[in-house]
Amino acid sequence: MSDWIEKEKCQFCGKQAKRFMFAAFVCESEECLEEARKERGGPGGHQAKKWALEKE
């Protein structure tokens, strides 16, 4: 585990973060990983949100 991740907590449950995925620090829980994916919109989710805003 990287030193910079060791300083962070899971953004969803507060446990020790083990990964940085979907622009969120997450623990090893599949539930927290799924929450991060939903919040981000999955891979490329930030781009999908950007395109939706541009169409308005």
C-alpha cells in the first residue's frame, strides 16, 4: 500500500483506505467500492456528466 493512501480513511465507512478508485479513497469492502463507482458514474462518469451539462 502506498504511503499516501495509508493516511486516508474510506470516504464511505471510515475504515482504513486501501485503494483510490473512481476518485475516492475506499477500503477493501465491495459495498464501498460500488458506492464510489455509483457516485463517480463508473469509468468515464465525469466525462458523461460534462457532456450532459454541455447539451443543456
